Amino acid sequence: MTEDPIVIAGMAVEAPGGVTTLSRYWQALADAEDLIGPFPRDRGWPIAQVLRLSQDNDGWSTVRDAGGFLTGAADFDATFFGISPREAVAMDPQQRVGMRTAWRALENTGINPGELAGDEVGVYMGASWTDYGPSPSTVNEHNGYRATGMALGAVAGRISHALDVAGPSFTIDTACASSLSALHLAAAGIRNGDCEWAIAGAVCVMGSPGGFFEFSKANALSTDGQCKPYSADASGTLWGEGAGVVVVERESRALELGHRIYARVLATSVNHNGGRAPIAVPSAEAQERLVRKTVARAGIDAALVDMIEGHGTGTAVGDPLELQALQRVYGAAPDAAPLLGSVKSNLGHAQAAAGMLGLIKVLLSGMHGQIPPTRFADNPTTAVDWDSSGLRLAAKLERWDARAGVRYGAVSSFGVAGTNAHAIVAMPEQENHV
């Protein structure tokens, strides 16, 4: 760990179920709320066709009228950000949701977003293409705005432009590992002197139901409309949406400016599965190497990590392989019994934003000194021997005692294209208000 570590000094979140504040997000987690709802009826999706997939096509699994959808995805104060209403409609909603979430994260830090013009602030946002709007090759009323409106790079670029900041501006797409990849690159950017401080986050708003088509065909979609991480009852994943943003800077800067320190970023790591299996198949060996490297970079004993926010997609292939990797590192530590969970049980798999929603869950848990339950943990998968695994599923709200004034947590994210990401944070014991 460096003498002047990278810290998280602010954060904001947007999640299904109308969640737009940190306090509301924590309440939903602590109360094990189900934030899943029906398909949105205001996006022009062919919902009847989606729900008939298994009836109309052999070998496709049933799609339920369910997912973790943002209720305010279409809401946007365009004039506030200096954007015309016509241009705003042509913009990928991921740009809009990312902008407002980043703005709230800055305010949470104690930074006036309107006073940053010219500053070398980095913006690192995770996002993936989700097929919003008409094809750019057709003549329509959105022509002239589609080049920037559909550009993945504009998810970060819009934030930099709105704030008038001149630091690095990256949109990172490593699929479901995008969130923690963005955090990894933001911390590296600060260490390398590319920027003094940075905004790191991720966003996912589905522009079409394409993900449901893909996973129905692959028979990897939940058949009961729920995502059940690490559960024997899991039948596949369930798609969701969300956004999360954190503000990262040197600890000395945070202290100098009076910013609250939510956590030190002890270490982040990113790797790839390699080519020994099909690209979408996870690798327990690669995940184990990644976790071991991150623990070594953090400079701590793995036994200090009491909370693990896993990837936990609820798939028959992914969950057991992930559990093997976690068991070999965190479960093997003497006297260790970390609590494992996944926010996907509440709101589904938010894809590029999943890791950031998990990280903010860990940060809020550290603040409140409690580890929230993972839904459906009462019937854990039999793919591992839990009695000897050294791991425990978080089945109820549990007290989280600090170790010498610090709580240690870890977060994992694994992408469908083979990228893996892991982060370890250390949270100082503090008052639990946000």
C-alpha cells in the first residue's frame, strides 16, 4: 500500500425500484427487498414476442415478465445540463443516467460540480452497448445527433463535457467487469499523474430486450423471474439496470479538503481467462489467480476480509466456479469465515453496472457496521461443501465488527468476454450517516 493511498470520498447510486439515494439503497439491502418488476411498457419493446420466445422457438427457455428496471430511465432535465430536448431524446439513456449520477456523487463528496471548469479531473465510466434507438443507417428525426447519441465513448465524454473538465475521459467496456475495471483504471490514472482526482463508475440501461433473447437461447436465463446467487434453487440469471459512481482521490487531498473518507482502495486487479474454454465460460483458476494477486497487492492477510460481495449470477456454471476460487483464497485463511452475498438477488444482474452497485453495497455496509442478507440464501447450492468451505452465505442482517477500527471488504466482477476484476477496500469505523 502506498504512503498516500487512493480513497473513495463520495458516491451516488441509482437502482431499480425507484432507488435514487444512498439511504434508500441501504434500506432496500438491509430489508432484503425485492426490487424486481415487470418489463417497462414505455420503451416500445415487443414484449409479447419476448414472452413467447420459448413457445415460438425450439430449445429456448421461458422468459418471465420480470427484470430489474430503472423506473426513471426516461427522466432527464436536459436544460440543466445545457442540452436541447431534441438532442436529449437521441442520446443513449446511459449517457443521461450516468451524468446525473456523477453529479450527485460530486455533491455527496462536498464538491460543487459547477466550479470544476478547466480542472484535470479524470472520468472513467463502465458501460456496454445496449441497442438504443433506430439504426443510424435510416433516415429519421434523430439524424444529426446519433453520432454522439449512440457513441459508447460519450457515456464518459458527456460527463467531462458537462463539467468542463480536461482530464482523461474513458468509457470502459469489459462487459460485466466494466465497473471494477473503471475503478482500476481511475486509481492507476491518479497514481500515474494523469489526473489529480477522478470520477469512476458504471451505468446500464437496456435500450432493447436483446439480452433476454440471447440468454433465453442459451438457456441461462432465470425461469422464475428471480436471480438466486449461490442458491440450489437458481435457474439462471435475470437482467437488471442501474448506475453507481464514486469519487476517488489521494487521501492527503481528501483530508486537506475535508472530504469524508468512505474507504481506502487497498488494491484492484484485472485479468483474463485466456483461451482454454469457450469465451463465455468462467475460469476458476483465473479467478483464483486474480484474487490472490489482489490480496497480495493489498498487503493484508486474507483472513481480515469479513465481507465478500461476489459476482453471483445464479447460473449453473458460473456460481460453482466462483465459489471454488473464493474458497481457495478467503475460505482457506485460518479462522476465516467471511460472509458472502450478491446484490443481484435484490435487483438482478445490472451488467456493466453490477460491480459498482456491489461496491457501494460494501461501502454502505461498512458505514452501518452491518452486512445485509442475500435473498434466497436459505437453500445454498450443493456444488460446494459449505461446512468445510470457510465461507458463509449472508442469510440475515448481521453485525459487522471492525478490526482495530477498520472493516475490510472485497468485490468481484466477471465479464462474459473473459475479463475478471477484483477489489479490496478498507473502511474506517465512522458514523453511519450519508
